[in-house]
Amino acid sequence: MKNTFALLAVLTTIPLVYPCGVHQYDDEKQFPEDNIVYNPANPEHRGWSQYLTPSLAKTRKLVLTFDDGPHPTNTPKLLDILKKYNVKATFFTVGEVLKKYPKIGKRIVEEGHILAGHDWRHTNSNSESAKQFAEGLTMSVKQVKKHYPNREMYYRFPYGAYGRHQKYHHFNVMKEVSQKLFSENCINFAFWDMDTSDWVSNMLPKDIFQTLKAHFDGGKAYRFKKTTVNGRTKYVKEPFTIKNPIAGGVVLMHDIHAKTVKGTEMFLEWAQTNNIEIVPINQVKEFEYRNKNCELSSLTPTF
Ligand SMILES: [Zn+2]
């Protein structure tokens, strides 16, 4: 989820408010709605704030999510740490990479974590045709399902990018892919409430820890800042102060970085004595599958 929208930097500093007129989904909020045909020209169909996780705000509960892996050394190290603290996380894996490291995918599932999709090649889907997006999504889902047959299928758009293509809307394609694979609307997209900017090159483990902590207790945090050095775009960390912490929600991190593994360990140690609860994503209201029956269709071709 590198190089995310600049918008995300400010999301962490604004209270959870919804612009007037934004459609509110009380049920199955982070699933595409069955009865809506999404239109990329409709601003209500391409926002971000309506897909945050208000049920966790101010609860001191969080969902840990890790994107872009699995990584051959850092993901196993992270799994050791999650085991030590008895914490369950969600891994949004890149399909092609998961295929390369099946043993790590297997371990993620065996240790009680949720395996999820993050496209086949981490492509910004706003630059893809509907057909290309459908292919990447389908391959990603199938790769995840090889290891994770449970009914939940969570998917995160690389860069959080969706709904900006002129000719189609991603949610309509997601519904079509889901219909084909599962015979009902079963793919749940997942955004995030707290961005640690852990991917920024000069972020240190202690900066990641500090940023996570500040999302609960306020104070100094770091976010990414875009700069240009010798004509090239560079992202660096920028300190800022969180005055009104969200204090609960979905956390975005990346298990491909060693510093993220260390920063997570520091945070989990602190969390033990600071009234923090880490919850699995499938137990959060906005992501629950409830009575959905989402088994892969028997008509699905073999992988
Ligand atoms: Zn990513």
C-alpha cells in the first residue's frame, strides 16, 4: 500500500464525521451493496470516509493488518511475535508472492490468522481495464482460497485505489467476480483507519511504535511527506501531533519490512499494560459475514 493518497495522511487527524449525503451502510458496510449499480462519476460511490470502521472508534480495540507479503524472512519473524503475544492479524497478500511462498501462507492460516487478498501483482486498479482488474482479483482470490477455505474473503485495493476509472466501477466488477466464484456477494473490501506510514524509508521501529501509540493516546506521530530530490519523487517522514486520537480501528502496516516487525513488537509489549485489545477482523461489525454462505462454487474451475 505504498505511496497512498495524500488524503490518507489527513484521515488520521480528522474526527470520524461523514459528509452530508454520503450513503450510510448500516449492514455489511464494507461489502459492495447488492442493490446498487455503482457509478464512477458519482462522488458518493468513490469516497473513503464512509468505509472506515466507526464501531471501533474510541474503544481502544484495533485490528492489525499487514499488506504486500508474504516476505520470506520478515513474515515468519512477525508470526513468531504474534504468537508470543497471542494476537491474531490479517494478512493482505499479493497473489503472485503468496504463490511463491506457500509454506508461509500455510503457516499464517495454521496459526489462526486471516489470509486475505491484495491483487495478483499489486497493481493500481484505477489504471487497469475492467477485464484486467477482474483477472487480478480472481487470481488473487483463488490463491488465497488454496490456503484459506473459510468463508471470509477480504480484499484490499493496492494503494487503497478504486472507483476512479472512467469506464467502470470496481465494486460492480467485484460483485461479478464474486457471483462467478461464490454464487453470491462474498468479497469484502477493507480499507483502514490508522496509517502507520511504516513503508517510508526513514521510519524507524520506534517511530512506528510512537505513531501507533499516538493513535490511542495522542501526541507526536509520523506521516509520510512527498518531496522531490533531483527531480525524483521521494517520500520522507514528517512529524505531526494527534490531538483527538481515533483510539480504535483498522491499522495499516506492511510485513515486508524488518522495522515494521520490530515496531509491532514494541507496540504489543506496550499494549499489554495500556488497556488495548487486538481483535480479529471477522469479529468487527463492519466486516462480519453473519449469515452469508460463501463457499467457493463447485462450478469453479480447478486452480
Ligand atoms: Zn500494498
